[in-house]
Amino acid sequence: MYKYIYIIPETIGRSVLRMCASIGRIAIFFYDFFMCLITPPIYIKSLLSQLVRIGYNSLPVIGLTAFFTGGVLALQIYVGGSRFNAENIVASIVALGITRELGPVIAGLMLAGRVSASISAEIATMRVTEQIDALITLSTNPMKYLIVPRVLAAVISLPILVIIADIIGIMGGFVVGTKSLGFIEQSYIKNTLDIIEFRDVISGLIKAAVFGFIVAFMGCYHGYNSTGGAQGVGRSTTLAVVSASILILASNYILTSLVFTN
Amino acid sequence: MDHVLKINELSKSFGDKSVLNGLSIDIERNTSQVIIGGSGTGKSVLLKCILGLIEADSGEIYFNQQILDKKNRAEIDFYSKIGMLFQGAALFDSLNVQENITFGIKKLESNLGNLSDIAVDKLKKVGLDSSVLHLYPSELSGGMQKRVALARAIARNPELLFFDEPTTGLDPIMADVINNLINEVIDEVGATAITITHDMDSAKKIADKISMLYKGAVIWSGDAKDIHSSNNPYVDQFIEGSSEGPIKINLND
Ligand SMILES: Nc1ncnc2c1ncn2[C@@H]1O[C@H](COP(=O)(O)OP(=O)(O)O)[C@@H](O)[C@H]1O
Ligand SMILES: [Mg+2]
């Protein structure tokens, strides 16, 4: 009976220790990554192909989700706004909501699903099939050859994707607003342009760069440290998507509250 | 005696499981050294320690009389002097055969000639022709992948070659083809070869010298021709492939 008293503190203690250990490992991985980032060579060819894979190939997914998000936002604001006769704020709220929050967050989360998963599965497979060891025996630093191009490509791609998502998202709101809610096209456009300020867009783009880093870095970290064969590949993929998504939402809150509220 | 590689009292544990226990072995230049031993006796771990893919807990490794450690491997350009054939070939799936074979060459900035000529030349050495140059690893059979991996291992004319279970997972005929290729390649490149295997037929075919590993240490070393007269009960049991003898299989291992 007596020994059961210890179970709760023991469980808590163990998870805290495990969390500290993973934070430590991620920090070491980041240090290695950073040292590789600032020393030559940079593999330009890999960087370009990752830009295509992470950025260009994500366009359809990001475009579609942004369009529907903008559309549904317009509908909801209209319904909510009409309760206190404020239907006219639809254009403004769609514009601000998309550029400041939903554009970067939706694009980040879609990339966490699409890109974190595929990076992590790819690198984990390379780990279990000894391709990463083979890189080392061929005088190539795997951190430089695999990790740096992927992380750089995501940090560059996501802000560009978010600009496109902003435009398409606002367009989604515009289509719903003018075709189904009866707004006049010219005034909808004018309301949108009047409300958006440069810093709204910029804050969204800075968030996007941070989310891009999180997405690729988590995919690389979990893939690179994968163990345990095919099952391990699956496990690291899940971990990559889950940790990237949580970190995106958490860092979004932190960035918004610390930097972008005033 | 001229030793390419000297390994002195190497030990490595994973957690409380000790894999290498003060292993020592010297590898003579221009010989084909085979290291045999049962599964899980630490053969791959030994190779990975030499290659710097795993860090040993204690002990030293000397390559051409220079100590090999984390820092030093880059300084003496260790990796451009060796070639490694991995057990599962470990070809890069995103690159075609030519890019795989010449992967390490770009970094040498060598003027050995045009990359595709080098690739064709190395392919010829492993019995393949230029028709596979632009195929991807997933389009090749297991035996062909092994051959391409062998071509990649010899691409930089290394002085030291490592083979991890080169015949495992191949049918007996393809295994023999690979054994012959290894012999030809060793002769032609003039390299020292270290092969780890549990395939006795392969060992007899390619070895000048054989060492046997048991519980993380070398328990017998000698010329390949003496393997049948070793008078060592462990070696005898291993080459007979018998479950009766001093080697006890721990099924929980
Ligand atoms: N990275 C590792 N982490 C933990 N244990 C390992 C690791 N690599 C190898 N081992 C253990 O070391 C032992 C020897 O493995 P290995 O050298 O691969 O055997 P083999 O002689 O068949 O090549 C095995 O029991 C294996 O479980
Ligand atoms: Mg092995």
C-alpha cells in the first residue's frame, strides 16, 4: 500500500526528466544545424529541388484551403455581424483575419501535415537503410547535405506561400461576399484595401518564416534520430507532424502576444 | 610488418549491454581479412567504430600509424581513402546509378575525367554496362544494387575497402558472383579489404586471413587455409554450423 504513494510523483518526475532530455537533444541538434548553416559548402542544387518540393508543390493545397477559409470566414462574420447590424465589417475582418492569423496558421498547419511528414519519413528511411552512414563514408556531412537545404527551403517558401494564401483567402471572402451575401464589388474591394496595413501583412510573413522553420526542423529532427526499422519510420513521422503542429500554434500565440499586439 | 589498420583494446557498450570487449586486431596491407562470427556478436558495430559512425567507449584505432578519432578523420582525409559496401547496399534512392557511383568524386575535385566515363568504367569492373547508368536504385534487382554499391565503393580508388555481409540476402549464384567480383576488385585496385560475414563459403573464397569474433573479442586469428586445423572448438563449431559445442546461443539476445 505504502509504495503506491510514490507512483504519482514518480510518473511526473520521469516525464519532466524525459522532456528536459528531449529539449537538450533538440538544442544540440540545432547547434549542429546552425554551425553547418554558416559554414560552406551550401548545396545549391538540393536547395533548389527542395524549394520546388516544399514550396511549389504545396501551392494547390495551400490555395484551396485558403480559398475555403476566406469564404467561410465571410459567412460567419456576416451571420455574427448581422446580430448587431454590423454586416459591413465582413470585408475588413476577412482581410485582417486572413493576413494576420489564418493565412500563416493554416499554411503552417497544412505544411506540417504535408512537408514535416514527408521530410521525416524520407530522412528516417535514409537512416534505417544506412544511406546517412553512406553519406558520411563518401565525405559528405549529412547535416549539410540533407538538413540545411530542407530547412532553408521551408523558411524561404512559407512566406511566399502565405502571400499567395492571403490573396486567395481574401478572394474567397470576396467571392462569397459578393456572390452570395450581396455586397457590392467595388465597395468590398475598397473596404479591404482601406483596412490592411503594411505591418499586418509583414507580421503574418514573419510568423510564416518561423512556422516554416518549425515544420522543416521538426521533420528533420525526428527523421534523423529515427530508430527501430519500419515501425520507427512511422513513429518519427507521427512525432514530426504532432510536434510541428503544437509548436506552430504555441509559437503563434507567443509571437502575437509579445510582438504583434501593439 | 606493415599494418594499414591497428585496433587496440576497443570496447563499446549500449546501455548495460557490452558489445565489444577489448577487441584487438591488426590488418596487414594488401591482404583480404575476413572477420567471421555469429549474428549479434558485434561485427557491424566494429566496422561502424572504425568508420566513425559510432564512437567507441575506449580503445584506439590507428590508420597508417595515425590515430583515428572524431577530429582526426577529417584532417587526414580518411574517408577519401576508404570505400564501404553496406549490407543493404545503401544506394541513394533519389539519385540515379551514375550519380550514386560518382557521388564521392565531385568532392575530390579530381581531374580523373568526365563523371559518366568514370561511372561506366566502374560499372564495367562490377560486370554491368552503361545501360543502367540512368536507372534509379528502385529499378534494380538486389544483386544489381549490390554491384552498383560495389562500384560506388571503389569509385575513388580507395586503399582500404570494407564489406559488411556482402553475400547476405543473395541467392547462392549471385553470392558467388559477388565473391568473385570482390576478389577481382581487390586485385585490381590493389586495396586492403576487411570483410565481415557469417557466410563461411564466402569467407573461404575471399579471405587471405580469417579472424573469429565471439562475445566482442577475437578468439582466433590465422591464415584462411588453416581454418580447418585451428584446433579451436569455437571455430570448429562455427564452420560446421552445429548447435552443439562451446558457443551457446542465447535466444533472448
Ligand atoms: N545503435 C545501437 N544501439 C543499441 N544496440 C545496438 C546498436 N547497434 C548494435 N547494437 C547491438 O549490438 C549487438 C551487435 O550488433 P551487430 O554488430 O549489428 O551484430 P552483427 O555481428 O550481427 O553485425 C546486437 O545485440 C545489437 O542489438
Ligand atoms: Mg551486421
